[in-house]
Amino acid sequence: MSIVKKPGAISNWYLPGIISGMIFTLRKMIYNIFHKDKMPTLNYPEEKYEYSPRFKGQHVLTVKKDGSIRCTACMLCATNCPAQCIKIVAAESEDPSVEKYPINYEIDVLRCVYCGYCEEACPVDAIRMGPEWQKPGANGSNFTYDIQELAYRPQLKGGIESRLDEQERHDFGI
């Protein structure tokens, strides 16, 4: 046999629930004030969290030894992107050994989900997800990165050389 209790008049009021919640919050706040060493927080601007080397942050376009962009404008990264945030405009190259190259390469990082599919799809190691993750900006137009921002920003110190160059040197015994 089950006994069903009728709700009392006091359970229809919101005030007891609000007061008990405020008392709980006040207790936690006072405890945290006097036990700062037990709080799992960082003082952000002064202390920064160290991410693992496998962390995938901002996009980086790699460069060749001569400083030109490694990208061959094959459009695989833009095709593979689930957020459709990569836009590439290709042109034919004057160099007969290069079929085409990007004259415009843009990534809208506000749409990007940082999945790394662009990095995996690239057959020539032209795009990577770098270790940077702090990029502040005032409005949305600051978050559309072009070739200059992706390959030649000051933090990269002239660009990141592709791993493919190292592999080619090893394969040809150079």
C-alpha cells in the first residue's frame, strides 16, 4: 500500500527555496574566501594553462624554403570542412612546375569548429592547427584570417616550414 502525501501549503511558496539556495551559496563563498589554496582556478592573465603538444589551436599555412605558400589550391580542405568556413580563390601559376596556387585563402574562425579535418585532408601539409589559442578582437571582421595572417603573422617568425620539405630531403638523400 502506498501513501500519497498531499503537498503542504509551505511547499507552494518560492521563498523557502530561494532562501535555502542563498544560504548554500553564502556558505560556499565564505569557505572559498578562507581556503584559496584548495580552489582549482588560475589567475588568468598572470598564470596561463599549459596545453599538451597535441593541442590544436589557430590555423597556420606552412611555407616552402623560398618563403612561398605551400598550398596548391586543391580545395580539399575547403571541401572537407564541416563548417564551410574556408574560402579559396585559385589562379594559374607562371611557374611551369606549379599548376595553381591560392591568390586568396580565408578562414572565418568564428564559424570554425576546430575539428582538424582541414589539416587531415591536405595532401601537401599546407595547413596545420598551431599551438596558439588567444586571439582577441573587437568585432567580427577581425576574425576572418587571410594569407598574411595565416602564414606570415609575427608570432610565426617568418612562417613555419612544411614537414614535407624534411621528408623530401630524406627521400632524395639531400
